[in-house]
Amino acid sequence: MRVFITGGTGYLGSALLRQRPGQPWVLGASYVSGAPALPGVEWVRLDIRDAKAVEATLARFRPAVVIHTAYSKAGPEALEAITVQGSAHVAQACAKLGARLIHLSTDQVFDGERPPYAESALPNPITPYGRAKLEAERRVQAILPEATLVRTSLIWGLNPLDVTSQMVLEIADGKRAGGLFVDEYRSFVFVEDLAQALWELVSLNFQGVLHLGGAEVLSRLEFGRLIAPLHGRDPARLPAQRRADFPEPRPANCALDSSLARSLLQTRLRGVREVLRGLGPVRQQP
């Protein structure tokens, strides 16, 4: 089976390629910069804003499945061109090829007022990113009704390269102003668990929306104070912040109900504390 991953040099895309489960799959991946040499992976520089380039690239590679992880939060223009239009371009190319599409979305399609959110819950985004991701979902479903739409939460890992952990370390080091929200809750998901679950979905003919959130719901401050020691930082140096202090509206609690995924998949989407317990002694990093 041929699998193509958009955003192969991103945090989730890198984890997907790093896992590369022992199956007879041929892997392709797109990149923006810094593509590493990986045996068995064909890298393609691809701008998903360019519909013709997306169609030509996928037509050449001819994947059976595309995992679409690429997105952007960098302002209104990028949200529209990359997150919304880019997703539509990928869906259109998949439709022409007859390829399955696994499209990554977000818990921010919800307003955070009635958690936990099952797949049947009515979206009501209150952030620009959430609105863009919901529009991307709608475009993808209109083009390719059989697509798999995966909504997930804040992705974290065991190194500070993910933006979720990076924010914690920058605040702890005094390199970033503000604090971590004490009243904003999310289903933090471990990147290796999420990647493994997505590889399972490659082999499942699941259509529609599926929630893949971590098992433990935490505030951003709780998360930060749990992982700070992993990187040699003092959790007491992380100040609290409230959503009311932030100039833009933010959802209070976007906890995802991932019970459907638990019934379908063997992969366990662990909570933060469970992942950290499995590490043994705390690993200190500079």
C-alpha cells in the first residue's frame, strides 16, 4: 500500500514517519524545509496552496491513502490559503485518484461550554483557528464524503520541539511573557499515541468524524507543571493566567469524548500522567 503524508517535516508528520510500522507500505511525504534522509521515504517539496501541484504530485505518487497533517495558524491569509483552501486541494486530488483521505482537525471547532464533546456534538468555534478548521472539515466532506476526519487536541511529546512543550519552556525561562491558563482545559494527546492510532486508521475503512484525544483532561497550567521537570525546569516558575486576561475569546473546556476510538482501535491514547509514569525517573534536560 502506498501512503502519502502532507506536512512530513511537522511534529506529527515526523512522528508518523519515525514509526513506520512493519507493513509493506511505500511512503511519500511533503516538506517545507529540513527534510531528513529516511530510508524508504520519498520526499516532495509541495505547496498545498497550489491545487495543480497537489494534483500532479499525488497523481505521480498514486497513494492509496493520504494523511493530511499540514496546516497553518499564521494569520488570516494563511488560515484561508493553507488550512482551508489547501485542505480542499488535497481532498480534490484524492477524489480524482480514488485515494482515501485521513484529515486532521482540532478540538477548537467547539466553544468549550458543554464538554466532553462526542463526534455528534454541534461545532461552534470561537477562535479564528477553530473557524478555519471547521470550514476545512466542511470543504473536505463536500468533496470527499467518505473521508476520515480526525479531531484531536494539543499534541505533546518527550522533547521540546512541539509547540505545546515549547511554550511551557519559554515561559519557565523568562523568554515569553504571560502565563499558562488555569481555566482552559484540553485533552492533551501524546504524539506517539496519536501517530500509532493514525496508522491503525490507515488499515480501517472508517468514514466520518473520529475524536482522538488523550485520556486525561488538564488545564494548560497543570500540563506545564507536569512536564517542566522533564526538561529540567522548576514548575513553580510557571505563572497562572486566566482566560479573562486574554484579549481574544478562548474556549474554556474542549475535552473530547474519544470512546468511539477506544471501541475501534487497539492503540491507547494515554493521559499525560500515565505517559510520564512510564518513563521512570525524571529525565533532566538543559
